[in-house]
Amino acid sequence: MREYIKNEVSKLRVESGVTQEDLAAKVNVSRQTIIALEKGNYTPSILLALKIAGFFELSVDKIFKITYEK
């Protein structure tokens, strides 16, 4: 069984009216990192996950979830 991290970053970002570039600047990463994260091609470090959660004022587990694929 394969496990990966699913996230709600794109949904939260769009709902908040924030651009990928703005979010990247706020959490001190590149726009390309945000793109990869939203596409599910990048697993964030704990530090980055905490920064994103802080930006959206949510707990990390509300944004990132472990998903299992058979």
C-alpha cells in the first residue's frame, strides 16, 4: 500500500484570494514550490507545513492528510 500526503493548500489559497506568489513570499519559498505542493508533487518539511498552517490560521492536520493508495 502506497501512502502519500494530500493537501488543501490550493483550495485554501483560492478561497483566501491569495496568489501562489503571495503565499510563497509569506512562507519564504519559491512559487515553484507552491505549485509542486498544490499538484501533490512535493511533500513539505515540517517547518514549511507549520508556516503554511500559521498563514491560514489552521492546524497542520486540517491542511495535510496522509492518504493510502492500493
